[in-house]
Amino acid sequence: MTTYRNPVLDADWSDPDVVRVGDDFYLTASSFGRSPGLPLLHSRDLVHWTLVGHALERLEPEAEFRVPRHDCGVWAPSLRHHDDRFWIFWGDPDHGILQVNAPAIRGPWTRPHLVKAGKGLIDPCPLWDEETGEAYLVHAWARSRSGVKNRLTGHRMRPDGTELLDEGKVIVDGDLIPGWFTLEGPKLHRHDGWFWILAPAGGVETGWQGAFRSRGFFGPYEERIVLEQKDTDVNGPHQGGWVRTPSGEDWFLHFQPMRWGDDGWPVLGDDGAPVAVHEMPDLPPQPPAAPATDDDFPGGRFGRQWSWTANPRDGWATQHSGDGLRLACVRSADARDLRRVPNVLTQRLPGTPRVVEVELRLDSEEPGARAGLTVLGDAYGWIGLQRDDDGRAHLVHRFAEPVAEHERDAEVPRPAPLGWARLRVEIGAGARCRFLADTGDGPVVSGPVFAATPWRWVGAQLGLFALAPAGQGHAGAATFTRFRILTP
């Protein structure tokens, strides 16, 4: 390969931050209310990435995340390497600024430590000034929790990253910059004698990436727009991190090339516009790689690409000697609304057209037990099997609109006499999804086309689930095999 094409990560790896340690690059991203959280990706060429683990085994406070909180949890983390340790700081908009750290990227990671409690404290980024030994932290604000937005607050921080040393000072007030709004996602750096803050503004749809610099951490800062949509079809270039290669090249993981102009300011993309195709970074060639999607579930175990929609509980998935994911049909009073169910196992929806397939066997005789494949968001659709009161299995296809409290049929249920089905979702342009199923007579299209719908901040996800109505006793299980995401 001599060139790469954007996006280099073809899914919702939102709010990425990146760090280089030696010849290796590491990246993390927002994970919101999913568990495990804080995904950890590795690359040697900044283009081909693999998922190597998670830094957050369970969300805290644990009791609050026993149920789905899709747009809450881990917002816009910052990844740094200091004092021979990896550090990740993030903001939970309902609780405050937290951090975890580890001696190696694969851990062991510490449990979350609350650095500063408060509502609406988001997007924190630390800086250890190697010249002075001082440590700092900058963060943004979520108006939904604090009533405050469009400003960045700076603090001095203990060098061990455990607490902040002052009440903080507003170091950039976006309200004082003509035309600027929704300033957030700051990333703090030292370069060429300046304190630098790279931060987006203007909102996700049509915003821009800004750069701020000051000789002192607490300001005053001057600003410049360094990346914006211009005449491209890229939505507002938003959130990301600067990294430098061993040869001295600069890159901005939004993902754009970066250089420093003659006037000392960063220049991103093609003179400030996003690029679709560009020469590869000056790094040793690497074999093609991407975060895993397919899964045979060996021994009943699922791969790193999967996360639950809430903190998991024992018994949801059962390990065994063969292949296949065996999910218990968990009893739930919310069985008719997957958005409220914690035991949905999810992975990111592909960003470009793909075909998703999985085989399902319903091993439950419980009336009302169901299992299936879902495209899950603020609206959702799913296709799968259900055991009816007469003891027979039926293929069902259901959906729920954003304002609906319960799902309803997208197609008339039809018999599935073998209690088995091959489920398929064809994802087209604009994330328009067509559901199909094969119950033994070949694949048949089911229901109308469904447009995948994100939550407010979280992209739609693919999910596998098994449920049963509320009641007592074990309700059986469902087995999923050969999960595949294919090119159409």
C-alpha cells in the first residue's frame, strides 16, 4: 500500500485519542454505557488497527449501570503515557472526572478513581510538563447537566493524577470568540514553547477543529480554525488527537495529515480540509488489519469486539466445550423493549454497506422465550425466533420507533418447525437495513426496509439477545453460531 483511504476505522469509534510509545501507536475511544468500556486499539502504521482489549472492566457506580444508560458513562477519553504508565482520563457527565492507569496497554488497569466530582464535567485531558514537573488538566462542560457549555476550564493537578489542586479557571471562553459555540473535546499538549489545546467546536454535524496556544497554561490563548468541512462531504471534523511518528511526521487522528506551518500553527488535512485518500505515513509497511468482527464463539466465549449494554451478571452467557454462543433467556419485565434490556451483546455497526449473518437455535420451551439479531438504536429492529403458547417456534420480525414504548410486528410471524434459523441483515447506503431469514427453505425477505437510528451520541449497534417474560425459574437458552460481517 502506498496510500490509505478514510475512514481508517469503519465504525463508530467516536472521540478517538492516540498516543505513541516507541514504535507502537495506541488508541482509545468513547464507550458510553457499554461494558466492558474504554476499548484499546494498537497499530504500527496508524492505518491498520487491531482491538487488543479494554481498560474498563465494569462501569462505576456499578448499581447505576445495572441497566442500560446508552448516552451516559464514558465520554471522550484522553490516552497518555507518563512515568512508564498508560493513563486514561474521561468524563462521566453525571459523576465527574475519572482515571485509570496501567503499566502496560493490556493491563492490569486500576479501578476507576474519581479525580473530581461534579455534574457536567466532560472531555478531560491531562498534561505532565516534562520541563517544570508540573501537571495540569483541562476539561469541557455539558450544559445538559451543569447549565454551562462552550468553555474550557483548566486546573493544576497532582503529578500522581489523583486530584486537582485548585478550583479551576476558565482558560478559553467560546462565548467571547465571534461565531464559536459548543467548544468541547480539548486535547492538551506542549510544543515549541507553547501550551496547545486542540479542540472542536460548532457541533458534530457542521463544526470545525480549533487550535489554541498560550505561553502560560492559564492563558491568555489565541485561536485559529485548523480543520473544517469546506466543500467535502465529511461532517464537521470533530474530536481527535495529534501524534508524531519516530521520523517526525505529524498526524491528527480524526484522521488527517498534519504539519506545522511557517507561522508556527498546525495545518491539518489539505490546507485545512479533510482528505479522502492520502499517502501512507512514513512508517514500516504492515499487513492489512482491522478490529475483529466475525466470531465462532469458541467454547462459548465471545471476542473483544462485543460489549453488553450494561454491567453483566453471572449466567448471561455459558461456557461449554463446543463452538457457539449460548445465551440464557433472561427473564425480564422489559422483554418487549430491547432499549431497556441490559443483556444485549453488541458490537459496532459497520460504517459502509455490509451483510451480517448469524445462525440461531432456540433451546427453550418457555412460552414467550425469544432470541434474535438486532440493529439497536433509538429506534430498533430485530429478527429471530420465539416460542409460542402452543409450543411451536415461530420466526418473528419486530421493530420499535423512537417514541414507542413497545415493539410491534414488522411482518406476520411464520412457523419455524426446526427451531432454527439463519438470520441476515443487509446494510445498504445510509444504513438502510433489509432483514432476511432462512428457516430451512432458503432466505426470505422479511418486512420493510429499516433505517438504522443512533441514540443522541451513540451510533446504532448490532446485537444478539435471548429473553423470556417475567416469571420464576430457568427459561432455557439460545445458541448463536457463525457470526459473520461480509462484503456485499
